[in-house]
Amino acid sequence: MRGEKSVSLLAGMSHTVPAWSVDQFHPPLYHAGMQYRTIEIYTDGGCSGNPGPGGWAFTLNADGVFTTELSGGEAMTTNNRMELTAVIKALEYARTLGAERIVVNTDSQYVKNGILVWIASWKRKGWKTADNKPVKNREYWEILDKLVSGLSVSFRWVKGHNGIEMNEKCDQMVQAEIGRIKGNA
């Protein structure tokens, strides 16, 4: 299924607001109504140049009985947007499956610290950083915040390019998406 669903996140909308929806995902019908105990997700995002063509990817394992992977990309984006998009897409997909808890493994300190440490302060300060500047990628953070608030999610940082199988798989999927986009340029 790798790379089969390349979704332009900004199609038909302004370039500042992501346009994805959980309706883009259609898990197999035999999973409808199931309640999984744990969904484990690995995510990655990256760019060739920053900004430049970028890709995002995730792998998802629900109790070891259902696994899937999905990737996509954009012609002009940033690394941080792709890292955020990977997590958002994964959580949107996980929501359709249902789970008691979700574990997100990311190699992005930006994503992990943003959602676990910085976001509460950003919201209190009207989406301003510690130095009173507007939060970058606010629209992505708002979507991620909303998704996390409705789910039992924990975030784990994993070291990238360190032989962790699913993290490496996501990286390969991201690179394939970047290659696909560059090939179409």
C-alpha cells in the first residue's frame, strides 16, 4: 500500500490551511466497530531542501492483528510540516479504528516537545512563542492538539537512522515520496 495514496494536503484551499480529512481513509470493513487495545504508530517526515519537495509517512500496528502504512507528499513544503503531517494523518487513521491507547513513535523532537511541552504555553499566550513571535505551523498544531485531546495518546521519541525497523521503513517511504515528486517536477 506504500505510496498508493499520495494526497495533496493543500488541494483546493489556501496554502496556509491543511485540507485533509479522516474521510480520505477507508479501513477495511471487517475492522469497523472493533476496539483495539493498543495502536502503535511510527511516523516520519522530511524534505529535499527546506523548503522543497517533501514527504510524510506512517506505519500503524493495531494489537499485532492489523497493520497498515500510508505516505504522501507535497511539491513545496518544510521538514517540520511533513513531520507534523505524518502524525496528524496517523492519528486520523487510528481514530477510525478505535483503541484504548495509542503510542506515537517519532524521531522529531519538534513534534514531541511541541505537543507535550510547548503547546500549553503557546495557547495561553495566544499562539505566541516565548519570544512573543507567532507560532510557526499553527494550523497544524491546532489540528494535532484537537486530535490528541480526543484520544489516549502517548508520544515517544526514537533516534532516527538508528536501525529501528519501523522508523527506517517510514524514512524509506518518505524518500520514495520525495523521489516521486521530484520525478514529476
